[in-house]
Amino acid sequence: MRNKFIIYILFCLLLPVQSKAEWKERIVLETDKDIYLAGEKILFSVTTTDTLNRIADFSKVAYAELLSDAKSESQVTISISESLGNGYIEIPENLKTGYYRLVAYTRYMRNEGSGAFSRKLIAVVNPMTFDTENLTPTVVRNSAPKQSAGSGFQIGTDKQKYSKRSTGNLQISNIPQDAQMVSASISRYDEITNPADSVFQEDTFKNDYVFLPEYEGQIINARLIDNNNNPISGKGKTDIYLSSPGEGPMIYKGKTDNHGNVFFVTEKFSLKSEIATVINTGKAENIKIDILSPYASEPVGKLPELLIDSVTLKSLLQSSVGMQAKKLFRIPSLKSDTLNLSSLYKPYKTYKLDEYTRFNTLEEVIVEFVTNVKFQKIENARKLSVISHETGTYTFGNTLVLLDNIPVFDHELLLNFNPLYIDEIKIFLGKYVFGGTYFDGIVSFNTYKRNYNGFKLDASTSIVNYPVLQSGSTTIETLTESTTMPEKNTPDFRHTLLWQPSLQTSGQKLISIPFNTSDYTGKFRIKVNVLTKKGELINRVDFIEVE
């Protein structure tokens, strides 16, 4: 952990003096389709590259935002592994019909300003609030377009026309040997071609802040403020910690500067939607920690007007009914992983309190049957101490005490806590290091629901919600009766039949991907993208009919 902070500090010192020709990071952004209904999920993928489109495995976290003309409408944080990441972003159900800007970026890219972000225009239709101003005369429709021309790899299907709820196969042939990224999607085609996003507002301010790269996990930024929200210098304030309530032990020590800026370098998937911050000052001070948003919320630019003809609108209205039905019958679970902390630290002893006689105070519990731990008076305050295996004596109050993984430095608060709320006590003997600080052992108290129920937090502790790192795969593959295939009496209103944002070719020139059609009929678009090691981005488009 100590080496990690040294690396970050050195990087921070070196970055401002790098030349204009310094290495820069970019993102290739793809979505499962181009037009969505309000309330849907945008499935998207990111691939980190350099400015020449060459794969670059650097940042491990990416940020995506859905922007309107006025503000950021939805935001998400996703994990990147070996330069690839995918996730989903919720479209608010009350969003108005129009074009929106989907942007994706890494923390490191923010050093260049919003002009470096990857961006794509997304069409959103809200049938409940559709305005006649968005309606345009019906256009003449041609038959299904042919596959896009070009040399290199080709795509095709086993049939051109399918029936509802049938199985098909997508074949990708002549895949380049140097292919690094291959993605494929099959989605309903609504005959709207989104324009390129060529109009946006560049940052007009000079960014003096250096955004450190997230090449191991999330970096949480904060600032020290007083009760009037005025900045406070961080000089001399070194004992600032962050954790996620729940299972432990895992905390992170913050680094501060003279301007009151604080940052925490965390491990991948160790944080949940709630985070706790604690300041161990040893005395009452007028200090609070203000957690900052990880999102750039880039300066907005003018968006083009979205026009839809009556035939497309009718199709979208049908899709809207199907989407509502899908939510009623089946709600997919897209959960994020969390770090298994129990595999990192093994307790010396675990006490399940229901296996022992219950006492009225926590001090009695410790005295009666918890060995290697005791309360002792240190500098006019009672502190929990653990036995040292090296000396055979009790330590002098330098014990890390946690309640549901929240650091508790005022141990008197625990003496007033009802022990009937506590499920277990874990004792960790030996020396432990968190952010360069040594602790002589750990005593971890866990309540039954791991939600610090009934515990009175001190003034130095704050609990806030924070965007959790999204890591669940959002692939949509072939459906089978034994997994997620809808029952015959259950509607299947999937607009996206296939979504594979990171296909593994393993050097093969030909791969076949099965897919299932849904209850929708009409035209579906197939889109396959290949990114080669030379930085060449090639895409192919074809169409199928479902009758």
C-alpha cells in the first residue's frame, strides 16, 4: 500500500512538466443500438486505446454520462479489465424526446479537458410526452439495405428471414489475425441514423488540477471543510480514513495537501454504494469531509433536433408497450461484484455471541469470554487493546477498532452500545498497515445486518452514497429453455437480440454466434466492429427480417 502512494505522488509531480507529445489515452465507445425509449438501459462498451487507436491497458475505471443541453441526466462508473469494459446506463423514464450526448472517459483523460472524451449522439423517444414538433412527414421505405462494402472481414447469417422465437447464427469470417477487439450486436432497426456529434463546447478554463490515473482501483476525491462549507487546510491532518460499511476489515487512509484536498486510493471492487469517512483528530474540531463527485459533467453543447416520421413513431409506441410488459414479467439482475475481504485477512478468533451467555454491556462481554482483548485506561480514556504476540503484553491503544467496517476511534462509544445488536466479534492479532499507518491488531464488531444498526456515530464520522463500480457483464447471448428463455405464455419483447461487446477470437478467422429472435417482427440491424493492433477500426452492417 505504501509503495502505491509513492508511485502516485511521483506521477503527480512529473505529470505537469511532461511535453505536449506525452502519451494520451482514448476510448472507443460502442452501444447496442442508436435509438432508445425513455426508461430503457443503454448497453455500452469501452475499449481504452492511445491516440493512434492502439490497445492500451492502463486505466481500470471508466465513467459514462448521458447529457442533455442543460445537465447530466444519468451517470455510471464501470470496471475495465485488460483495456475492455462494458456496462449499462439507465435512461430516466421522464426524459423528453430528443437527442442526448453519451460521453465516456477515464479520470486520466480529464487532464486534457472534455475535448478528449469519447462521445456519441443517442436518440431517446418518450411516447408519453412526444411532441408533434418532433414529427416529420413519412419517408419512402426501401427494402432491407445490403451489407456494407469493404475489404477485410465479412458478416452473414444462416438465413435472411426468421420467424418469431427462433434461433439463428451470426457468422463473422476472414477476421484479421491482428484483431484485438471484436464486438457484435443485433438490435431492432427503427430507420433513424444519428448524426455525428461534431458540435460541442470545449473547456474554457485552465485546469490546474492533476487527475491521477486509476490503474488499480477507484480514486475518491474529497475536501476538508468547516461547518460553513469553507475550505480548511489539510496541513497536519493525516488521520483521515474511508471505508464501506459492511464486512471488513478494509479501510483506506487519505492523503491531504495544504489546500484541504484529500484523495483515497482504493482497491478494485472494495467499495459499496455507501462509504464512511472518519477523521481521527483526538479532539473536537470543526472539520468535515466533503466527498466530491467523480464525474466531469462536461460543458454542454447544442444538440441537434430529433425528427421522427409517423411510421417509426407507431413502431416505437408498440415497443414502449412491450418494454412495460417486460418490466412486469421479468426484471434482469445486473449486480456488481465486491471484493471478498474475508480472503485477504484471516481472524485469529471469531466469537459468535449467540453461542455465549448474553450480557448487558459490551465491557462485560469482553471481560467474560473474549480473550486477548481488554479495555484499559490510556490518557484518561478507556481504549481497547489487544495482546502482542511479540512481547506477550497488551498494546497501548494503537488498535484498529471497527464496527461493521467503520473505524471507531472513540472507544467509549462502544461501551454505550447495546451488545444485543452485535452478531460477532473478530480478533486479528499482529501488525496491520493501512495507507502507511501501523495498527497493533484489529478488533472487528459486526451487527447482524452489517448496517451499524443502533450505533451512534461521532461527529467526525460521515456516511454518504457514492457511485458503485459497475462490473456485471451486460452480454446478451443465445437463450435456452434451461436458463433465461421466456416461457411460452410469457411475452418476450427484447429489442436487442444479441450484445457481445468483447468477443474472444483466439486467433480464429471464423466464429459463429447463436442468437434468438423475440416476439417483435420487422427489420433488425447487425453490426460488428473490429479493432486491429494497427489501430484500424472496421465495422460491418447487415440486416435480417423477423416475420
